[in-house]
Amino acid sequence: MTRPALEAPAPGTGVRTAGPCGPTTGPVPPDAPDPLALLNLFGDGFIRDPYPWLDALRAQAPVHYDPRTGLWLISRHWDIRRVLLDPAAFRPDNAQQAVTRLPMAVLRVLARAGFQLPPALANNGAPSHSGLRRVVTRFFNARCVAAAVPVIERIADELLAVTSAHIDAEGEGDLFTTFAQVLPCRVLMELLGIEDVDPATLIRWSDASLELFWGRPNPDRQLELAELVGEFHQWLSATVSGGAAASGSFVGALARHRLPDGTPLDHGTTVSVCFFVLIAGQSTTGQLIATVLRQALAHPGLWPNLAQQTGLAGAWVEEVLRREPPVTTWRRVTARQVELGGAKLPAGAPLLLMLLGSGSDPEVFAEPDSMCPHRPNVRHHLAFGAGRHRCPGASLARTEAAVALRAAARRLPQVRLAEEDGERPMLGLLSFRAPLRVTVVGEQTIDGFRPATTAPTRRTPNLQG
């Protein structure tokens, strides 16, 4: 794998500099400073190419304290899996805490909006979690996902028709803003019966929530984001308390739910569940689709085969989930003193599970730098977590990404990635990473631009592809 130059000396024993084709190695003097001290999880170098750092962490410091974030970075696959499967020793309480301290002015904005998020799903280690998870899972189980395929295909075709026309007219288009970002939002809105807000607003609210709680925004930006997050919370609160939710709807199911002690689910927790589902169900899936499309377009010879070879799109999605998942890290906190990866950690130690790096662990995946569709053990990746907090929408996300990839390859068979000036923009939050632009150009001829697509042929859905 060819890697771009790092901003600073690459981490790891023996790795001192980075050339145009990646880190170079050499003997390191005993008194040399620790290169991992240069690691910055929010730095441009890490965001654009985190793999040299993740490889060094896994090989040299699998349990590493990061002073910039105050988190213990856990980078080996089996250590991460152990943490995820032992919620008694490694609690989820800190999973949704703000990464950057929220100043008083921001807290006042959120308070005016009535913003609060009681533990519900990802950050809930209490007995109430299992029942709430069952409610959510009923809307995203295999039967529901299979029934949703025609909906996904219809919306994908509608969006790609507009994108195709734009490419025909302008010669290029962005598959992220016109397709990848919008598709899962519209699908989720239709599946959950959301009609009183437009997709662009829901996307804006969701993206603001991710940046406020998982990013490094400056104080002025935090205030802007807090206004949007407050609007989102107020809309959710009004939706939950409106009393007009159909009995078979998502909100209706939450209203009927009873906690372990027999009491109804309170309003705040209901809003918290909806907050989590609406963000996880569309923002992270949109990030996955964007990464899947960009990687497929960049892989020589793959794009022409995706629409024809049964199972290839699904296999590619799975390999992207292994190598470049949209959810790159997740947090846990130790409930007691534990030993992990050869290190003793005290009770209350905040952990950052490096999910992105776990998919490239050579102890689990052969030739981890290579993209290999149909890899035999690809489902061993941890992109959706593991155990009781494994993503309940994993099946829907996989299916949406595979349908989106097939549909795009079929509708836009002649497009290719555009040569961009400068480096492409990337989302670089603590736990989320994806391209923010997937610019493609249509096929060019000597005589000028030639339309990139023909009308798609309707096909029977193939959940395996």
C-alpha cells in the first residue's frame, strides 16, 4: 500500500520519517523521543491516512495513553472484542459524552431547548437496555430489511436519475451530496413514517450533533452547532409528545414499551432513543455509502462488474466495513481495575476502541492492506461492534450500501473519479471518518461530453449482493 507523507515523523519503533511512498525505517537511538507523542487523532495527517499510526499502535503500544484526549487507545482486534463482550468490566457510560468540553454559553443554549439525553441505547449499561434494544431491533430485523429493499431501490433510482441528468449537463457531479448522504435519510424517514421535516433539515441536524459531541469545534462553532442540536431535540420532543403516533410506528412502539419495573418509558428516554436511531440510521450509513462508492471507483476494474456479478456489491461493502468503517472508534470506561493487553488499568479509565485499526490486524486478517472481496473471514470485523451493544441496524446499513453501489454502477457505468485540485475533504471526528465529496466525471470523447448513463432496467432485489 502506498501511503502519503505524514505531517510528522511516523510512529513506532524504528520508524523515523515519511517519504513520498510512506514511512521509512531505520535504527532509532535509545534516547530518541517517543514518536507516538506526535499522534493527534484530530490532526490532518491522521484523518487523511491513519493506517501507519494504527499499525504502530497495534505493534508497539496496543494499550496507549493519549494525553491529548485523556483516553487509553486500545488497538488490537482481540482486546477490542474482549472489551465489547464484557459490559460488566467495561461499561458504555461514556459512549456519547462530548469529546470537547462544552462551555457555559453552549450549555445555556442547550438548556433553553430542553436538551437532555438520558441513557438509552449506546450509553446504557442498565437493565433497561435489553428491552429498549428489542423495540428498536423489531424495526430493523431481517424481515423488515427484506421488505425495505424495493423502497431503497426506488429512492436510489430517483436520486440517481437527478444525479445522472446533472452529470450529463455539467460533465461532473458529487455522489456524496446528491446520493450517498440523502439515500439513507429518505429511506429511514419512509420506514419510520417521518413526514413533517425535509431530508436536508434532518441531515443538517444530525451532522451538527456529530460535530458538537465528537468533534473539536471552536467556541463560536459550538454555539452554532448547539442551536441546530437544540432545534433537533425540540422537534423530537414535539414528535414524541404529540400523541398522534400510529400504534405500529416507531414512536408508537416506544410509547407502549414498559421498563423492567413495569413503568412506561419516560419522555426523555424516548427522545434519547429517537435521537440515537435517527443519527445512526442515516448519517453513519451515508458515510458508509460514500466510502463504498469512492473505494469502488478507485479500485481498477471493479466498477463495470458491480451491476452484473451477483454478490460482488455485498462482498465489497463487507470488505470496506473491515478496512475503512465509518465508525472508527467507540468509547468504554473500566468498571474496576483490569488487565488488558498486558497493561493494568485502574477503575474509571476511559478507553477508546480503535475499530478502524482492528480490521487491519494481521493476527486476524491475512494481507489486511489489500481489498479482497469474498475474504473468507471478513465478517469477523468489528465495524458494528459486538455483544449486547452491537449495532441493531447493521443489516439495514449493509443492504442499503449494497443496493446503492449496484444501482450507481448500473445507472452510471461510464463515470470515473475526478482529478481534484488539492486533497479531498474528509470528515474527521473522533469516532467518524468518511469522504465529504465523491466527485465523478462522465465519459469524455474527442467531440466533447458524452452522456454517462442509460435508463436502468428494473431487477429483482438480491439481498446477497
